[in-house]
Amino acid sequence: MLYEGSCHCGNIAFNVEGEFAEALDCNCSLCRRRGGLLAFVPREKLVLKTPEDNMLTYTFNRHVIRHHFCANCGIAPFGEGVAPNGSVMASINLRCIPELDLGALKVTAYDGAAH
């Protein structure tokens, strides 16, 4: 299914293709503070609809995931990285897809702090 997502102000907007029935609630120091619910898709399934210049990027710890966020509203709608198998992935903050029923998601705790 194709979904539209964005930061709060719309400065970062994207389309993403996927079936989102499950989400990860990560407890790493960043995710815990921002409260995102994450789902992962191959990077080619995410199409940015706004200029890349609208995004700021933050990395931490091993600096392998690029966490993108909006300079205007501060919301982080997605990140990018490489999975252990070498696939380029996008981590989607499902809270940034308005049409998703978050209450219907199976949410699994993930101990990102251990990694």
C-alpha cells in the first residue's frame, strides 16, 4: 500500500510503500526521547516529495543511521541506514503517516540501548 507521510509542518514530505501492521518502540537514547514508532522498508520504497535541503541530519553512537528531521518543526519522519545484510533501508516513523491507525499496530519493544 502507498502512504503519504510528513513532518508536522510539511517541510519534509514523502511517499512510502509498505504494509504496516507492526512497529518497533525503540528505547535507545534518541528514540526514547522523540517517541517514534518505527517500521523498516527498503530505501527505494521511500520517495521524498520535498527537496533534500529541507532536511537536517543527526547521527550518534556509531554514526551508521542518518536520522533526518525538519529544521522548522523539529519532527523526525524517517532515517536511513544499512541493514546487517547490506541492504539500504529507511526507518519510517509511523507517527508521521496520518492515515495509519496507530492503535491497530502490534507494537514490539526493542532494546536499542543494548546495541
